[in-house]
Amino acid sequence: MVLRVRQALPHCPPDRALKGLCVAASVNLAAGKATLYLVAGKPTDAVTHGFLPAAARRGLDVTLLTDRPADHADRHDGRIVECDVSDYREIIAAVDRDPAAVFSNSDFLQAPTALAAAYFGLPAKDWRAATRTKDKALMRRHLAPIDPVFSADARHVPADAPYPLVLKPRSGVASEDVFLVQNALELDTRVDEIAAHRSEPLVVEEFLPGRLHTLETLGDGRELRVLGSFRTTLSPPPFFVEERLEWTVPPPETPQVLEQLDALGVGFGACHTEFVVHEGRARIIEVNYRLIGDHCDFLLADLLGVPLFEEILTVHLGGRLADWHTPRERHAIAEPVIADRSGTLASAPGPLRVDDGPVRLAYRPQRAVGEPVAVTRTNRDYLGTVRAIGPGPDEVNAALARFRAAHDWTIT
């Protein structure tokens, strides 16, 4: 199922009308090899195996802007420019050729990238929306008129706070330093533990019960398209490790999530939203204003049967989303292999693609053999992710079980 929501064009700079924007992008691409400035922090598989090959297929010349050039040297054979990518002024200064697009898939770099793209009059996410979605306190404050959720600075929690609460970094990712706390004493203990290794401000939020889902969307500034939804299985409390994502039809409460995203200003490019559904009510947990990660991006592309990474680059080049239809009903699961102890990864399979009857399986490692592993009770404990697509849940689950039984992940 692909849902479409018509939109106005709030994400384009005022000096670029829609027609002019599209024509300029087309002329730029037609005149020669256009330059994509891809803004990145640490290397990710989404960039290395997703967006860089997609840019090459589009015939784009890629300049990688990063504060970690050495880490990208063996992943990108094109031009790499070092700069402070957290500062939009530094990104602007580093853009030394006429850009066709300035783009990032990083959680932390959406706002500075959006500001830099807007400076050059290019299609971009609203930097305010990017800032709201990254800062959990700002997000709750902005959504309060339509979905009030208790939220407070973790160091200043009122005595009548509605425990249990979820403690989390204000701009955190990957379930790092996220805990369910039952009372004020437990809260203070966890805050002190986190403060010992992290200086970022912490917030607490009301625990929202319900079934956890994701919503995957892609917008071109005219249309916001719902690509689909995963049901997410979490580890037991007090941790929030994602243990499995299973493809599903978006729940009937999805319009409520779209209303909340619209209130946040989200609508351009890729977005991954986590929300719970309880007693007919959908409530946002977190908004990651970029493509879903942890190799579910590759699963989504395979499942939809479309060049998803290229489609995302297309909208940042000023183009429109292609018209596609989701293939016949299929089932899909992404299941990470999670470290159960600390040590050194002594053996593990490399990248694999295999067919098990009607089920297609793929595995991509996230840790290399010989790499140290420290259990953190977060998504950082993933050793790799198995992706499976098949005709139904029985076939997919059976194939997944056979795949995991046939391979070893050994930590010594």
C-alpha cells in the first residue's frame, strides 16, 4: 500500500518557484556532470552502499563533506573535503562548485545541511522542522497543542511526575542511554550514571503504552507518500533495544501520525517515525528526519522494488517522485543479530544473499571479525542484520530460523 498526501510547497526557498526549481535542476543535470555535495559524519552503510552508488547511477559527481575524511577514504573514491559539518557556515564555505544538491542522511546533520542547501536556493528540508525533530524537548513542546505528553529536564522533574518515565538524551539515537525508570531514586541514579560519560542534556518523558510501529515516508514538496510501516519488537525493560522489525500495513491510526508530522513541518525527503498505537490513539515516540537505518533501508528498497536511494536524491535535485505501485502482498522481516556478551568477534559470516525456496534472504555485517564488542543494551550491540522477504510470515520465519542456525557468530 502506498498512501499519498497532497502538499503545498513549504520547503522550497522563496526565490525558487516550483517550475523554475524543476527546470533549473534539469538544466544543471543536462549541461554536464552535476555535483552532489553529500554531508556526512561517521561512515554508514546507507551512504557507502546506498547513496553513493545511487549518485553514480544518476551520473552525479559527488563531493563528500565530512569531519572524518580518513574514515571515508576507503569507501569513496571521489572527492572528499574536510569541514565542520555541524556548522552550516562551514558547509557553505566548503561548497566550491555550483551544487545540484546539498544532502545528508545523518540524524545530527539535517538542520545545518538544510540551511546550507537553502543558502544556495536548492530544495531542502525546513531547517526548523529538522531542529524540532532532532531535539526531543522541542518536539514535545511543539506537539503539545495536539498531543500533550509530559516532558521535563531530567535534572528538574516535579515530585508529581507520572512515573514510570522514559529517560533519554535530548538528541540521542540508537536507544543509547535510554531507560525506563520507576521512581525518583532510580531516575537520579541513572542520570548520574549517564552524566559520568555523557555531557548532553537529558530529558524524561511520560511512558506511552501501546504497540510500537514505524512510519516510512518520502516527500518531494508537492506530495508526501507513505511507503509503509514496520511493527517493532523491543527488548524487555528497562532497555529499548529493537530486536525485530516486521513489515505490516500501516495501522488505521496512521492519519493521526501524519497530522502530527505536518504540525512539526515534516514533509520533504525521507523520514522515519516511531509511534505507538493504544486504544485507537497514535502517539509519536521519535522522529528521525532521514531514511530508516540499521539495514532496514535496503530491505525497504528490495520490498518496494524501486531504486529508493535514487528516488530520495531525485527530490533533493528538484525532481518529482516517480509513480510506482507496491508489488503484490509480501512479508518482510529485519532481524538483527545482537551480541549477548562483551569480547572480540571471533567468527561471523560476511555479506550474503541466498534464496531459501520462495524467501530471499540477505545479511550484511555491522561488525567485522576481530573487532572488539562491548555490550551496551542499545542498538549498537548489533553484529549484523538478516533481511528476509517472502510470500507470508510462516515461510519468512522458517527461512530466518534456518539461516541463523546455519551460521555462527562467536564472541570470545
